Amino acid sequence: MKKSTVTVTFDDEQLQALKMYLSEKNLTVETELEEMLQALYLKSVPLTVRDFITKKAKNEMEKENKATRRMKSNPITKVNIEQSNE
């Protein structure tokens, strides 16, 4: 699935303090925000829409896998032609 970048502004001193205390728990701001965005997504987007998005992503992955398998089953053979210096 294609990923997008979300940019937010936040007070620098607060961010540094947050990073410091999260690091004590082996956590990062990025992973915590990703989890919160996922929870917001689950809370806000109806189940039917989430199911559609999941099915769409699955179909795209299957198409990519088929194309990859097709390429592997029909490999391009490299042929070297050497000229003799006679």
C-alpha cells in the first residue's frame, strides 16, 4: 500500500521532552503517532469503507505478484558474443 507523509507543527521544547521520555520506554514519536492515526482511522472510517480499501490493496498486491511470477518464469537470457582477433 502506498504511504503518505503527514506533517504537523509542535513546540520544539515540548517535542524534545517528549522524545526524551518516550526513549526511556524504547518508543518513538513516529511510532506513537502512527498508532494514534491508525486508531483514529478505525474510529472515523466506516467498516464498509475500510473493507473496500483492504480488498483493493489486496487485489493490487496480487496483480504485482502475478507480474513478478510471470517475469521469473520468462527470464531474459543474456548472450555474450565474443570476436576472435585472428
